[in-house]
Amino acid sequence: MTYRIDSYHGADSPRLGAMTLHPTPESVSLARRWFRKFIAPFDPACSVDDCALMISELVTNAIVYGRADDPWVVRVEWFREGTSLRVEVHNPGFPANVRLRRPDASDAHGRGLLLVDSIADSWHSGPSRLGGTVVSFVVADAWKI
């Protein structure tokens, strides 16, 4: 299986990195591991563990809910916007299917976006510029000025 990582170090590019993942369960741990590795040189002041956890939840959702007739991938990109970090997770699913749930204590699933909502400063979902759906989150003050 082939995966792709893109790292951006140009001063004029707000995109810090990106990864293309197959829609398989193994991609969730790869996304966490690769994000930690490729964000480290940028020395963020925010919790990288919290960001990796949110990425894990969004990649899991992308794999579970993304659908396409042809072979497809999950795309994760991260950007620096001033002192904030924005992470996007793209999949070919239908944007209207993204919703914040309030699961009962006995429910085994349905907490991913709730977790992102509680940790991130903001999050958004909608149509992806790549086609399908994008779910993103922002961590403010991810870098010191």
C-alpha cells in the first residue's frame, strides 16, 4: 500500500504539510504518527497530542462515512494562519451527513465531533474544494508571536 506525505517549508506557503491516506483502519494511527513527526519542526505551542487526537477522530469519521464508487483516499492538510493552526480532513462523502451528535452514555459511537468541538477553538464542515466533504478545526494561539 502506498501513502503520500507532503511537507512544505517555504516561508510564503501557509500549508505546513499534507498526507494522502487509504480508507483503512491502519490510516488512523498513521495520521497521528505522521502529523506528530511533520509538525514538530514548526515547534507549535499548542498540544500536539490534542491535535493528533482530533485528527484521529476526523480521519476515522472520513473512513467510516466517506463513500465513492471508484477507489478513493482521505486527504489531511494542515496550515498556519497567523498564530493559529487549521487542519482539514477531506473525503468523498456527502457534506450534509456531517453532524454533531449527543450520544447517550451507553452509545458505543458518535463522540468524534463532540470531542473536536470540546477541544478545538472552532470547527467547520462543508463541501471540499477537492470534491466531497471537508471537516476542519482551528487551534488558536498554536504559535507564539
